Amino acid sequence: MAKAQPNRTKAETLSLRVAPDLKFGLEMLSKLEDRSLTTIIERALRDLFMNKSITMLDLGRPRLFSEEYPEANFGMLLAYAWSVDGPVRLFRSAILFPGSISVRDMALLDLIFSEPYFKGKDKVGFNAGSPDYDKLLSDLCLIFWEQSEGVDLGKIRRNWTNLNDIIDAALASGHYPESYAWD
């Protein structure tokens, strides 16, 4: 059996139910193209993402809904939001897709912003990319960070596991612990 490339990103498992006719179609397509079901589904999802246009209203950003930003490409925005770094991915998702933030993610953000220990000068943003999206991404960052001086990303990264454990415990018990131990 071939060994995975050392720099290859580990795949995530997704379990889903589909209608029998869709499963049949996927199996037929995979046979016709001599590809795995996973490859067929990944390609279909990437095509869907790249062909999906969304408006600023879809993003929950009515302030930016204008002729200047009539719509954006979901696949491009998703590429900007993605990061292997959990804290960066959390902040970028909150900046770009605020309406999609889960209760758990909102609790993480609330805990981070409420703790003086995590205050800092870092304001998570986006890497330079397409000039078509630079102004949009900059404007979204300004809106997100207008109520905060910033965070200390180093401290958040060092305490990422602890932060997640605290949120899991708080969601299970219905309250935060009385005290925290950071670092």
C-alpha cells in the first residue's frame, strides 16, 4: 500500500445519507470516470462552491449591501477563511460568515473577548489576494474589529485546547467555571 505524502493534509470523515437515486448516480459516475466516490463528491462540492454567488445580505452584512459589493464568490471567500490554525479559522469565519457561527464558536469568541488575559494588538485578517476582494476583506475586518483593540493570538494558541475544554464543560453544565488557569 502506498504511503501518504508527508505534507498531505489529513482528510476529514463525512457521514451522510443521500437518496438512493443520487447514490446510484454517484456510483455510475465514479465507474465511468474511473474515480473514487470521494473524488467525485469532492469535485462536485468544489464546483458548487466556485459557482455559488452570495450577497452581503447572505453574509449577514447589510451595511455592505450596495452596488460596490453586489455579490461575491463563495468558493473564493471560503478559500480566504480557511486556515489550518484553529484560532485564525475561528476569527476569519466570524469576520466573513457571522451568520454561520455556531453557538460553540460564539461561546469561544465571547470567552476570548471577555478575558483581559487575551487582550492584545493582533487583529486577525486575511492574506493579500485578489484585488477584487481586498477592499471587501479589509472592510469586513474593520467592521469586526471596530469594537475591540485586538487579541493576543500567541496566548490564544497556547491556550487553545484549554479554551475548547472550558467551552465544552460550560455548554454541558450551563455555566462557566469560577476561575481559569491560562498558560
